[in-house]
Amino acid sequence: MAEEHRELEERIIIKDQHTKEIDLVNRDPKHINEDVVKVDFEDVIAEPVGTYSFDGVWKTSYTTFTVSKYWCYRLLSAVLGIPLAVVWGFLFALISFCHIWAVVPCIKSYLIEIQCVSRIYSLCIHTFCDPLFEALAKICSNIRVAVRKEI
């Protein structure tokens, strides 16, 4: 029984990320489009007091706007959603590839190489500048400043 349970856990752990269950109700769990695409009829079309259209026109306009926005989005996402998902997947794969195989190795290589230069630079500073500044400090250490107020 324990061995079957362990095998089941291993299968769950090994399960491919690409086949994970997605939430079909909450499709923006990280709220990345919270402020961007929430456009309702009232956000676009508004009639100030004194310039009202007929009630039937207003209701029909509201229904037309809402339904056309809904179906245009669904149609565009049906036609362009998968191709754009391929494009975005390719782009982010390219960015990840460049980052993993080019950017990070270049930065690590630079840090390794600059460490040698840093040691040489530090050695030069300590060899030449430290004695100079210590001598200047000893010279200036005997300087006394007195402030007097003359009336």
C-alpha cells in the first residue's frame, strides 16, 4: 500500500508541466490585465444631462456595444489566439535561450575576468596611494584651526 502511494506521488511529481490543469473560471489569477481591458459601455459612451437620446436607442446602443465587443473579442481570439500564442511562446523561448546560453555566461565570464583586474588594481592602490595618503595625513595632522570672533 505504501509503495503504491509512493509510486502515485512520483507520477504526480513527474507529470509534465504542459499538461497541468488550467483554471477556466479565473483566467487572470495574477491580475495582469486588471486595469487595461475593463472597458464597459459607461466608460466609453455617456450622455450628459439635457442631451439624452431616446430610451430605446440608449438601450439598443448598450446591447449592441456589449454584444459586439463580446463577439468580436471571441472571434479575434478564435482566429488569432493560437497563432499569437505560438509567436509569444517562440519569443519568450528565444529570450530564455539568449538569457540562459548567452547573457548569464557572459556576465559570469566578465565577473571572473574582472576579479583578476580588481586584484591588480587593489594591489596598485595599496602600493602607491596608501603611503602617499598616509604621508599627507601625517603632514596635515599638525594643522590646527582656530576660529575667533572679532568684535
